[in-house]
Amino acid sequence: MDIQAFLRDYWPLLLLGAWFGYKWWRARKVAGMLPELKQAGAVLIDVRSPAEFAQGNAPGTVNIPLQELGSRLHEIPKAYPVVVGCASGTRSGMAAMLLKRHGYAAVYNIGAWSNFLK
């Protein structure tokens, strides 16, 4: 199979792989920045459900489930960085977009909540 045929037939899989690779790389980058963000007073938010949070969470994180985030924005100060996490990075990605739409300037998606532990 030549390269053009390969790209034509498999571009969706290649794109999906690139997307997951980017998400992994970005979460690792934010995890590396975490000590600096904490020093700056970052608010650490876990957007998983209360049941998921109860099964395991990182010290210093606050549980605000994604479905409640819009109605609880008043609990999150805009003057500090906000770091969001969840089970895989998908819900925290949605949370980050919501926060940015509401005027939060420094929002970071750390991906999986376990990245808060690194």
C-alpha cells in the first residue's frame, strides 16, 4: 500500500491518535506546572461525581461536579489560576471551556485526577 492510500484509508485513526497524544502531552505539561500553580494560589477542582470523588481524590482538591459547575462559579475566585481534573480529561476539558467563557483567564486542564498527585 502506498502512503497516499494509507493516509486516505486511515486518516481518521491517525487524527484520533494525534488528539489523544496531544491530550496526554498537555496533561503532563500542566502536572509539571502544578507546584508553580499551587504557589500562585491555584484552586484545584475535581469535576467528577461525588461518588467518584469519594472513591479516591487528591489532597487539596475541591469536588464540584461538572453538572453543578455553572451554578457554583461564585465559589471559584477569578484572581487565581484554576486547575481542573476528572477521570480522563474529557469532563475537565468541558469545565475549562465553561470557566474560560465566564471570564476565568488562567484555567488549566490536568486531565485525570491522579495527575494532581504527581
